[in-house]
Amino acid sequence: MTSNLPLIRLSAINPFLLELRRRRIDPRPMLKDLALPTDVPASQDLFVASNSVYEVIQKSAVLAADPYLGHAVGSELDLSDWDPIIAAAESARTVGELLTMFAVNAADHSTATNFYITTEGERSTFGFDRVVKPAFRPGQIDAFYMGLMLRLLRHATRDQWEPSNVLFTVADPHCIPPNNDTYRIAKGGRSGVRVRFPTQWLFKTFDKSQFKTRLNEEPSVEMPRSLLDSLRSALGPHLHEGNLTADKAAKICGHDRRRLSRELREMGTTLSKEITKLRAERASRKLVDTDHPVADIAEAVGFTDPTVFSRAFKNWTGQSPQQFRKSHR
């Protein structure tokens, strides 16, 4: 049985990109180094491997020289402009419904995390588990989600808010700034973030007066649901890398190489074949849709030598790049 890859909608990094700009720091060189599109804000229509998003957030804190950047961004986020919350807030009547709908709607923005809400008597837990643990301790992204959950719970519970009844578990408590509040923080692993709070809060009426109502908006591109579609999304930003081997591709995807190779074989393909297909498709589109020199197109799909690219392209299509451009225009 095949499985999807851990992807996140690229627009998830926008709060960090915009905060860097607010601090007069240009995030584009960082994005370029990570082989990501350099548009700010980032597109809602692109999906990238979860590792790429985690790296952006970790490196944003380094760029800003702020060990508490993730928490600051999450705790100051405008809830009325955060897609998963907006979608939940439109129909939620209670805090419990809000958190449940958030957990469901988050799946439209990420296949890298599984949000959940559980109840055990007088205490309930809201949080998420990562599908794949990152190679490094994700202190900044956990701090962001803690700040976001803190802001959401404060808004939702209002007069019933009592921080001493709240326990957060994050990867690295050192990424949380000192504060005068009385909520507790515990150190967890790399698998996810959670917050425990009184179950009675779930039944409190949710005040949605601060949230926007969306009218006549075009639906955004849906999350890739098949293995091949998610593989293409994850590898798309990396096609210009000449050393994009099958091993590196699996690492980018945040997936076990053997398992991924086995699942692709069951579908009649391989990582190497899919990388070649992606390069052939991108090169073909650029030849038809742009006037870029062949050498530039070769570089965009991982070839430093235009002659080698031309030979490869002829093997792919039966035509040289010049013939292909002429015959398809």
C-alpha cells in the first residue's frame, strides 16, 4: 500500500518571511540557498517537503539573531488571516468544535503532521504528531505552534483563561522566552507539539467576532494526494541541482529510501525515472513558453554542460532542443 510524502503548503512560511522583512532582513538569499522560490510572500499553490519548511524557520531565527523568533511570530500571528483557523472559525460554535475542525482542515495544508484532540476526564490534549521526525531538533517551529496555540486558547476561552492549568510540550523549551505567565512547559522529542488544558474549556462558546468571513474566494490548489504527485511537488524546486541522486531525492522527500523505492517499483517506476521525467517536462515547457537560451534551460534542470543537456534532451524527446522549440511553437 502506497503512502503520501510529508508535504507542507509553502505559504506556511509567510509569517516568517514577512517578519524578516519587517525587521529589514531580506529572506530571498536564504530561500535561494534552500532551492525554494524567492517570491515573498510565498505561493499558496506550491507544496514542498516538510524538511524544507523546517529549515526555513530554523534559519530565519539565525538570520534575525533571535532565539525566540518562532514563538514571537506564532504568538503575534493574526488569527483572522491563518487559513486552517479561518476555515474552522467559520462554522465552529464552541472551542471544542474549533479545535476539532482545525485538526481536520490542517490536512489541506500539510501531510507532514497529524493534528488531534483527545479527552481524558478533566483534562484534554490538543496537538500534532509529525509523520517524519526532522533530522534536527525543530525548536523554532515548535515554538511557533506553541505561540499560536497559546494565542488561540487565550482568545477562545477569554474570561476562563487560567495559565496555571495549561501544560505545553515542545522540542526545545530554550526557544520559549521567559515570561511572567504561569503556564508550564515540558521538553518533548522531535515528533510534535501538544498542549493540555481543562476539558471544560471545550464547551465554552467560541467568539468569532474577530474573524473574517470569506466571500467569493477562488479555491486554492489542493494538496497532492497521490505518491507520484507529492513526489513531483517535493522534487520540483531541486531540479536545477546536478547531484540530485535517488538517495538525495529520498532525503529531500523526508522518506525512507528503501520504502519509497519499493512503493515506486510497485507502480512501475523508480526515483531516477521520475527525476528524468520532471527534468524533461520542465525543459520542454521552458523551450516552448520562454525565449531563454538553451544553456540557461540546461542549467535550470541540472546540466552544467549544454552539449550534454542537448544529447539527453534528444534521448528524451527524439529532437534537439532547437528542433523541439521550433516544432512546438
